[in-house]
Amino acid sequence: MEGPPRRGRGEEDEQGEGGGPRPLEVAAVTFANGGDNIGVYVPVFATAGVGGMGVYAAVFLILVAVWCCAGRFFATRPVIAKALARWGHILLPLVLIAIGLLILIEGGAFGL
């Protein structure tokens, strides 16, 4: 009986070493999904000035670090990781829809 084919040095399986997506795939999806943000960020950055840009950059980097730490924390908790693996594909869209509705309601979008 023959085992799985051996790979040479440097070869990865289809989803990367750990079974997850490869970094290039994540970067491509992030880039593709971020196009609509250009319409928001360009005017903000154009009027922010150097000081404002520094504040935006610092806040962005700090909050990305917070999200990464929170993601690692939750992913390393077996109960939470199992629940997210099972229900995440349902929970995430519901949370994003709820956030979008909250933004629209508080912004007065339905008071036409």
C-alpha cells in the first residue's frame, strides 16, 4: 500500500502549510474587497493634513494589533474556535448586516 505522494522542499499543498489560505490569496481578496473604500478614504486623507494622517495611521496600526490579538485569543480557545468553525459562516454575515443597519439608522439614512 502506497502512502501520500511526497513533496519536494519548498512545495506547499493547495491551501498552504497549516491548511489555511496562502498569504497571497488573502492579500488578493483583501485588495479586491477594498476598492469601495477608496471613495471614502481619498477625500478624508486629502483634507487631513500631516498631523491628521499621523493620527489615522497610529490608530489604524493599534487597532489592527488589537484585532490580531483578539483573533489569536479566540482561535486558541477550543470551545470558541469550535463554535466559530461551526457557526461562523452564519454569524459573520448577521453581525455585518446588523452593523450596517445600525450605521444607516444612526446616520439618518431612512429619514428621507
